[in-house]
Amino acid sequence: MRIGIIGAGFVGLTAAVRLSQKGHAVVVFEKENAPGGLAIGFTHKGWKWPLEKHYHHLFVSDWAIRNLAKEVGHKIKFSRPKTSTYFQGNIFQLDSLMSFLKFPHLSLIDKARTARVLFYLRITPFWQPLEKITAYKFLTESMGKNVWRILWEPLFVKKFGKFNRSISASWFWARIKKRSASLGYPAGGFEGLAKSVEKSAKKQGARFEYGVGVETINKLRNQLTITTDSGETHIFDRVICTLPTPLFLKITKGLPNSYKKRYSTLQGLGAVNVVLALKEPLLEDGTYWLNVNEKGFPFLAIVEHTNFADKARYGGNSIVYVGNYLETSHRYFTLNIQELIQEFTPCLKRISPQFSLKIIRKAWVFKAPFAQPVVEKNYSRKIPPIQTPINGLYLANIQQVYPWDRGTNYAVELGSRVAKLVDESTD
């Protein structure tokens, strides 16, 4: 069969590999100039490796992408970086039971209740009952309102904004269930891994068309057409679209109104990431990931990439992300890099007094309109199925990795799943 895939993120890349291995003729369309999707990288003079526009890492339990990397001969290195929380003017390491027990802002009873609940979430496979209640209700009732106020509310508010109290407890379960203290990072960054997967697909005969956006998907008798932004039309037996659902609904002709109405209500948040190349470290205690649990701060987290990956890969610079998940209507989507740095500097100085504009060698801002699904109660009933109402047309995106949260590992799993469905449709 002739199969068109829209998007060269890890869903599209994995599907391309699997379907090419089955002997299908695969063409992948990608509007960017390189593979990777939300994990796409960029580079700068003097860097040996590209860097993700939006921070990424892997967990030990991410076996789908680890196995794919092994299959294509790409190395992933694991280490244990430091994770901390900024609260009431101080940085506290909170990445182990012992460090948590030392946290001075919770009582012994609060800590015991929290540890018990986190242990339960780590061992239970039963997420379905948890999607019937909100994380707010589950956490306040099981851990207590004080724990919610100090540990969780600041992160939910900054990650989900006005949706913070409507997020399902199953989303929180997924975050705890699969996390590990040790984290992995591919050689050459995630773009390096994406290119290794792309190379494997090409060896099997897949073709990649970069810098090509898709304008429409249409049904043509027993086949499907893809029309690109250059006006070219391509005919396929099957099409896999990996775009966010709102974009899929916009470009696809012939979908039933009932289908469009049902899935157009799904909510999602965008991401605004400031990336700084600094002359010296920002977090001098070696923290890689810093959750910002302080009210009034204009960002969710600081991720000092070079406290995890060797700064020699980046010309000796300290690489720091200052990240946010926001609705696309937020004014940060309209600000340029200089305006965002000006906005963030007072709070960066509170966290790290040595920070100043003088230590910035280079700065970038990257914005993604859809980076995080808003996972509300009973989300499993709300997400679209992979098979669409149009015969031969499949939808596979991050909303469908549920109950897991977005991530490259689950993109690989989804890519394999949709490829299997497409291949079996020929029987």
C-alpha cells in the first residue's frame, strides 16, 4: 500500500519505520526542516550537539523508546541529576525519601500521608477509578490541604492555569507511576535519535518531505489525497495524521459534523520556553530540574540542562530553560525574547542572586501552540479513536497516549499501535 504520514515527530517516525518494514510505500510530510516534532532541536556556533527547543529527557521505564533506540543503534545515557523545589526563598532538594523527610515546611504527619499515597500510586495499575475524580479532590483528601497548598497547588496552577482544579487524578497517577530518579538523554540529543530512526525508515524505502505543510486531507473514491502548501496533491491508500486534533479537524474534508462537534471541545495548552546560554551556572547547587512553588513567579520551572548533560557539548555554555505552559491567548505568546527576559529577570535574581544580563551569551524563545492536553475527568471517553470516520484515515497524536502523559516514549508506543492497525487493514 501507499501510505502518507503527516508529521515527523516520534509518532510519525515510528509508524514510518514499522510500515516500511512491512513493505509499504511510505511518504512522510513535515513542515519543519528536520524530524523530532516537539523534540526538534536547534544548534548554535561552537555546539557539538543540537539542543531541544522544549526540554526533554527519558525515564528508566520508557522501554518503548529505549528499545527503538537499541533497534536503530542509537545510544542513550542514564544518570541521576538533582531535582529540587524553590519555596519561600530557598531551594530544597526533593528527589528521594530522605530529602523529602528533611523538608522543613511539612509536619511529620503530612510527610507520612504523602509518602503513603505516593507509594500507592507507584504500585497500583488501576487508574480507571482515579479518572472519575479530580486531582484536587484526591490530593486534598488523601494528603491533606496543607500538602496540596505547599507541594502541588503551585505546580497545578502554573501548569494548567484556570483548569488546575479540574485535572483528573489519573493524570497525576501517570506522572508518579512511571517517573524514575535516573534520567536518560540520547547521544546527539533527541534530534540525533530522531535522525537515527529516520535513517532506519529510509533504509526500508520510506521517503521524507521536509519543509512541506499539509493544507487539506480529502477522500477520493477509495483513496485519500493530501494537498500540500505548495499546491501539490498526493494520492494514498491510507493516511496517518499526527497533528493535534484541532488542526486535524481544520484540514480534513468530509468529517461528519457530529464527529467535529464532539472532538472540537478538547482543551490544550501551549508552551513558551526561554532558552539561555550563560557564561556561568544559574543553579550553582547542581540542580537540574527546579520546580518553582513560589506564588507570583511568572514561570513554572527552571531546567538547567547542563547540570544533566555535559556543557562541553554546548561550547562550554551553561544551558538553562525557563518554561511555561500557557493558553495561546496569554500575552507571553506575543512577547519577544528581550521582553520575556525583562519579565523574568527579577524572579531569576531572587532564585540566583548572581544572575544578571551580563552573563547571558545568547537567548532564544520557542513557542508551541499545542504542547499539553488538558486531562479532565473521564478523559478516556473524550479522546478521539485512532480510526476516524473516513475509511483509511487514522489520527494519532498526544491526546491519545492517555492514561499516560505526553512524552516521546508514548509517542513511540502510539506510532507502533497505529502502524499495526494500518498494516492489518490490508488483510
